[in-house]
Amino acid sequence: MILKRLLQQAAILCKPTNQYSSVQYILQRNIRISSRNFKDSQKKSDRALSIRDPFEEVKDKSKGTYLQLINIFMEQERVYRRGHVEFIYAALKHMQEFGVQGDLDVYRALIDVLPKGKFVPQNIIQAEFMHYPKQQQCILELLSQMEENHVLPDFDMEDQLVAIFGRRGFPLRKYWRMMYWMPKWRYASPFPLPDPLPNDAYELAKLAIERISNIDTTNQVTIYHSADIKDSVDDTWIISAQSVVQKRLLSENSVKDPVFVEGPFTVFLRGHFINYFILRGKARLYDDGCEDPDNVKTIKASFFNYKPPIKNILKAIPSVHEQEDGVIYALCATGTSSKDSLLSWIRHLELDGNPTLTELSVVFMLKSMTKEVTSVNMQQGESEIEKKSIEDT
């Protein structure tokens, strides 16, 4: 069909002497024109897709600079607001770099970029079929990012969403769900953290140790310094937690059974992770069997008013520190998380009401690239370090 049309065009233009050469000439000319048009359209599409990201070019990463970039965009696009969705996506991507991911004013400024009244649905059909889906999805992702960063919206944001998308828009429905659930979950934790969290590693470690160990009401958090121990290499702080029950359990530990320093384990505090270590002993076995004194099937005859003793009336209930894999005697977090700081921690525990540690063998089982097992004989006051390549236990 295409070849027939090309032949007709060639016949109209001229009567060539060689029909084959004329057809070939027309084909080549059409191919050149189509390839030139394709290249021009490709260049135009590339220019349309290339969006300038002003947040990558800024060197001063601060909240003031972030808000200034938003104001500059609004001044440049005062009338038409072209590219506002792409600008909001770029701004959301760079929030972590500027440190504004938890600021409510920044989210309100981004929502204010959208023009007012243009995306309001006029009937129920437009409302339910997501009128202007690109803009609504952009604000839905903005609200989801607020929810992930635990930023509670205010009532002024509701007025903004009503002015932009109307009272039947999907972003306003998302806002209502956030206002219902986020205050409930915000104060549901029995172990609240200060808002904002401190940036100091010492304060974060102190909060983490208190959060882990406050399950026991007799717990005591003590601050040690490794420099107070003679022959200590590291000069750092040690935050230790040990309760009265743990001290009693440690005093009951057999001399033949060693205790283990294990770690580091990780606890997260709103994106900040803290390494901590535990002092663990051998697991204890409990007899779960008990005897019911009211069971008539096991009545024993008494002679001469002699009552046979009851074996166990209640089951032996272990404490919260006695787990299936062992008994936790103490836990700590140090500034360097090094082996020397942990050795100083053991020395401090020995001086702080745990004299049993002088007779026990302490084995250091630390997770590192080269597995090291350190056996410490506290009675002789010597540390014998044996480096072995072992598998994970």
C-alpha cells in the first residue's frame, strides 16, 4: 500500500525515464525527513523531561535556605505555577539533607506551592475518580512522609487542603485519618522519649540503657569512668545498669560456671542506634511440677495425726532476668565499645557490690571481624587473651 502511494506521487511530480530510480529517490527522501523529525521531537522531549533541581546546587543546607528556595520558586511562577508537582517531589527528596524532615512549617510551605481553587472537584463523579490525580498523589506522598517522620499536622493545614482540593479531595481524607490516629499512637508508648532527642552519644546511651532496664523497679543506672581503673587504656564513660535482684542472682552463681560478656547488640531510638553489652550467666532449671492440695485423688492417710508434707504448692516463678538462654546479670553501654572499656566495666562491677566476680571466670564473646575470646581470671588479677577464629555461637 505504501509503495503504491509512493508510485502515484512520483507519477504526478514527473515522468522519469527510470521508474525504479525515482521510487528509490522518493523513499530515501521520506526516510531522511522522518529521521530528522524524529530527532527533533526527541530533543524536545528531552528538554521537557530535564527538570532543574535547585536543591542540589545549594551548599548551605539549612532550614532558612530551604524556605528561601520555596519562596524563589513561588515568585518565579507566580501566575501559572508550572512544574509545581516536580518541584515538590524534588523538595521532598532533599529534606533529609537539609534536616527539615521533622518541621511542620516546611510541609505547610510545600503545600502552599499548589495554586488555590484550581483542583477542586465540581461534582461527585470528579471527586470519586480523583480529580487531578497527579497533584493529589503528590500531596498524599507528602502527608505519608509527614506520618513516617512523626510530624503531627495542625488545623491550618486543613484549611490549606480545603482551599486547594475541596472537602471531598483525597488529601483531606488522608489528613483526617492522620488527625485521628497519630495523637492516639503518639502517647501510647509506656516508655516515652524526649522530643527532640539529644544529639550527644552519652545522653542517647543513657536513655537507651534506662529504657531497656526499667522493667525492674529495683534497677539502678550507674555512671563509671574507665580512667578510674588502674592500667586502663581507654578513657571513656561507661553507663551500667544492675538491679538488686541481679546482684543476688550473680552472688548465687556457681564458681565452676563462667559468666559471659556478649555483644554488641543494637537498640534504636528514632533512627539513632546504640550498641550495648550484657553480662550473662548459665541458664537455670526450674521444676514446673506442683501438687494441688485440694485434689481428692491424691489423699494420703494420716496416722496419729501426722500430716504428710506437700511437695510444692506453687510453681517456682523465675524473675525477668532469668531467660531460657541464660541469666542476665548486668548490661552497659560504653563510649568506645572496646574490649578494654568492657574490662573496666567488670572491674567496676566487682567494686560495686559484686565480690563474687573475683572468683568467677569472665569470657568475652564479642562480635567482630576477627573473633576473639578473652578469658579473665579475676582472682589472680591477670587477663589471658586467647585469639581464635571461631564460628558464631
